[in-house]
Amino acid sequence: MNKMVIRIMYIGMALFCLAGSGCQNTMIHEGPAPGMRVDNPTGYSAGIRMNSVAILDDSLQQWYVFENSATGSIEHGKKGKIAVEMTSSRRSPTGTLEVWAVLRNRTDHDLQVQGRVQFFDQQKAPMEGPTPWKRIMMSANSVASYKEFSTNIHNIAYYYIEIREGR
């Protein structure tokens, strides 16, 4: 009788595992797509990453999944109209924080995007509201930059730049 109970338990566990695997929950991450290289798209987190650039519009940067029928491999990557080449910051002579991002237009036509930045203190609390949206004109297959200064001269330690399609 013990063997029968053990078999039923194993069968029940197997059925539970099969039922659970058939109901996979695919997580959809909301929020901006960071303008940085992410080698593992399944490990992506949409949280704010300080001192970085976020591309807000899907039309500017999209993920793709490509299945190579010859090898059977699946490739993940990012394609889009623009790429973030670099971002950095420095203190100005007046003590404000100057931040910038260098963007690359990957298209064969001119683009118009907008950028804004929010500044944070050392505890990552917002210090200033987001700056007004600033227009960035990008020639075809070229590089353009976005640059902004904080207005506060004290306690600014981090920044977060957002880029969206021009409106």
C-alpha cells in the first residue's frame, strides 16, 4: 500500500509541474528603455538607473528576437533609430552640474528628438523638477549631443536624462 501512495504522490507532483509549466507568466516590464547596452534582455529592469539615458519612445529603440533557421539559435538585440554613444557629467566653474549625452542617428534621414534631465541629491532624492524638453536636431547618420546644467549648486550628485521623439 505504501508503494501505491508513493506512486500517486509522484504522479500528482508530475501533473502539478506540467500544469504549472503550461501557465508560464511572461513579465512585461513597463518604463523606459535605457540607452545602454543590455546583453541579457530577459534580465532587464525598468527601474531608474542614475547617471544614464533612457529612450522613452519604442519607435526610437526596439528589441528584436531573431531565430536563425540554419543553426536553430535565437538572437536578441536592439535596433532603433538612435543609439546613446556616451553620457557623462562635470562641475561647471559656478558649481552647477553639467550633464550631456552623445546620440547617434542610425537612419538615412534627419531626425528630431527631445531631451530633458532630472537631478538628484546624494540620497537619490529629486532635487529639481525635470527641465523643460529641449529640441535636438540630428542629421542623417550623424552624431548630436544634448547638454544641460542644474540650477542648484549644492547637493546635486546624480542625473537621469530622458529622450523622446520630437513633438
